[in-house]
Amino acid sequence: MIVETKNKSGITYYIDEEKRTVVCKLRGAMYDVAANLESRCNYVDFEHDYTMKDCYVGKAKCSPGDKWDTNTGKRIALCRALVSYYNDRDKVFMKVCNDLASVTNYCLEQATYAGHKADSYRDELNKHLG
């Protein structure tokens, strides 16, 4: 088995020419969404609720009738790992959107409530003061 690691990318390929198989592992993805959000909204702690898996795996197995090509296997395995990674990333960002929409709706309700209460007490104050 041959193991190839790309420097600093978190990508490792496991190549088994005998089994005609390439496995690609993407590591270090757990906090990708949280880090992205924190870089733009550093006043919110996103790390606890918006994490992803730390490792995504894609596998390519060469059919018996096909010609073995390590580079093609690596590309297919990487693409499969990236599809899984980006599907999860999409789900986490949608969770963030939904949670932020809930917070926004709550804030709007509370602002409306506070405005009505202020109007009510203003009316009562005007009655007493004439």
C-alpha cells in the first residue's frame, strides 16, 4: 500500500494497486464552518453548535475490465470525499441560517412587545398627568 499526504491540505491518499483501490481522506474539517463564521462574526461562539465531521472519506475502486490509473483513482476518491464534505457544510450553514432566523424572529417579537408596552404606559402616564 502506498500512502501519499498533501502538505497542509489535510488530504491523504491510500493507494492499493493490488486491490485496484484508492481511498482519499480529508482531515481537519470539523471547525471549517465555525472558523468561517467566527472570522466574520467574532462576537458569537459558533464552535459548539456548528461543527462538522473531522474526516471525510472517498473511495474509488477500479473495475476488473478497466485500466488501472492511480491519478484517475485519486481524482475520483477526492471528488467523492469533497461531495460528502460540501453536503455537510451546506447542512451546517442551513442550520446557522435557520437558527439566526429564529433569533431574528424572536427579537422582532420582543421589540414589538416592548413598543406596545411603552405605548401602553405612555397612554396611562398621559391620563394621570392630564
